[in-house]
Amino acid sequence: MVAAHIVASVQTIVSRNVSPLEPAVVSICAIAAGNVNAMSVVPSEVKMVGTVRAFQHRIQDLIEARLTELVENTARAFGAEGEVKYERKYPPTINHTPQYEFAADVAEALVGKERVERNLPPSMGSEDFAFMLQAKPGCYLRLGQGGAESGCFLHNSRYDFNDAVIPLGAGLLAALAEQRMPPADAVA
């Protein structure tokens, strides 16, 4: 009962604490409790894991505080104990404007303006590249590959990478490097 109430209550953290203009996600993604072969034994412990996504550090702080309060107080209300171990693994992936503009200009020169989407909505996905962008200016690019036709995007069990886009991706990387290098007459 404690776990069930916590799972249901977690769904209110964003809706009751975060402005609807601020993107945020809180999800319980796995629950482990008891033994399926001991159907009449109430488990003494439940473990839940999940994910929190937000673009602003202050929203992460708010969600962590509310999640901790919710878990501890809901458990206490049932005569149990609850503990939150909150790990911040991935920061938001935020492009730097000059590098983003440069990359988009190079992509447009390569494939045409109509085939470059400059204003993709932000993604709540986590990405290792975010750590690099905290250390050095840069930008994260996405290479479209026609996944919309099959309805299977990344992180889908039926996803199949479109190998036909490899030359385009390699060409884009080469064009970025070539455009970033100094002119031949500037090298002494």
C-alpha cells in the first residue's frame, strides 16, 4: 500500500509544483517487492527506481525536495520508513549559440535550407554529450534518418538504424571540420 500511494503521488509533483511553462518529468520506472511464489506474504521492503528530467537546475532542486518529502511522509503516514537516494547523473544538453549557428549553416550548405530543422523542440532525453558542453562550447546535432515512416525511434525494441545515412553523416562531420580549419594561406 505504501508503494502504491507513493507511485500515485509522485505523479502530482510536476503538476502541482512546477509551472506548466517549465518542462519537467518524474517517472517511476521499476518496482521490486516480495516474491511471486509467496503470494500471501506482505513484503517488508520495496525498491523503486525512476528518472527525473528538467532543463533548469532550480527545477531539479524543487523536484528532489518534493520527492524526498513525499516518500518520507507517505511512508510515515502508514507506519513505515521511506528513503530517497537521488542521483544527478546527466545535466541538460544545452547548445552554445555560436557553435549551433555555425553547424546549422554548414548543414544547410550541404543539404539545403529546407532539409535543416533549426528549431527542434527541446528533448527530455539524457545525453552524455551534455558533460562535454559543460566543459567546452559546442553543439549537439541530430541526423534525421527516416524513423518517422516506421514509427520506431531510438530506444524502441523495433528500431533499425538506417545505414543509408552514414555517408551523409560523415559528409557533415567532414564539412564541419573543413569549415572550421583556417584557410590554407593563413597557415605558415
